Amino acid sequence: MSKKLMSKFLSINLPLDEAKILEKYCHQTGKAATDVIRELIRALP
């Protein structure tokens, strides 16, 4: 089975201040929010 088919869709609610932090970071790094969140999850123990 391909990795795409094994994906799970998540929807999250963020407080406005946290959403702005994420948007600013994405703008500064050129990364998509999905990629930033994936990187953070992968860094968890």
C-alpha cells in the first residue's frame, strides 16, 4: 500500500496567537504548515 493511502487527515483548532506564530514561521522558512507539524511530531520521543 502506498504511503499516500496510509495517511490520516487531521484537523486542529489553534488559538489565534498560535496560528499566527505558525504562519510567521512558515513564511520565514518557506515551509508548509503541514511539513512543520510533521517535523515537530517526528521529533517527539
